Amino acid sequence: MADHTLPAPVQAMIDAINAADTEAFVDAFTADGFVSDWGTVKAGPAGVRDWAGSDAIGAGAQMTVLSAETEGDTTRLRFGWASRVFNGESDGIFVVEGDKLASFTIPPSY
């Protein structure tokens, strides 16, 4: 496995998914943070928790970083994902605000 040094909030979110820790996942985001998954946006703690329950932790997800690049407050990843909902590779765009995530976006792949 390659060693990818990521901003702490990005690593915290990935660690929370892989540990099936919903509280740590929600805590990785700012109060108005959001997840945008192929254009479906889940915002605030309730929205982030809902996405974690339906698409990530509740689906038994495991996330593996394949490549990463950080510029300023934005980190772009290519990651592997294995869950009961989706299996394969995706891109992810993380925006960090202070010591939390402002957003995690999975753009559509066509």
C-alpha cells in the first residue's frame, strides 16, 4: 500500500469510514459541512450522518487511497471503495476548513 500523507481532517474521515465509526465521521465535518455524492448533497450533521448510514458506514464501506494531491485547502483523491452499495474506484474532492472538512465531493463519473 502506498503511503499518502493527507491533511488530518481528510485522514480522520477515511479512518472513521474504515473503523465504522459514525460519530467520528460526523465529527470530521464543520457544522455546515456537506457530502456531495454524484450531485446529491447531504448537509449539516444530520445530512452527513444520513449519508454515512446509507452509503458508507451503514453499507460496510472500506476506503483505500490510491493517489492524492493537495493544493491549498483542497485535496483530490483517487480511491478504491468496497461496500454493499458500490464497489470500484472514484474520485474525491475534499475542502478543509480549519481542523475540519467543509466538504467531501464525489463527482459523477461517466
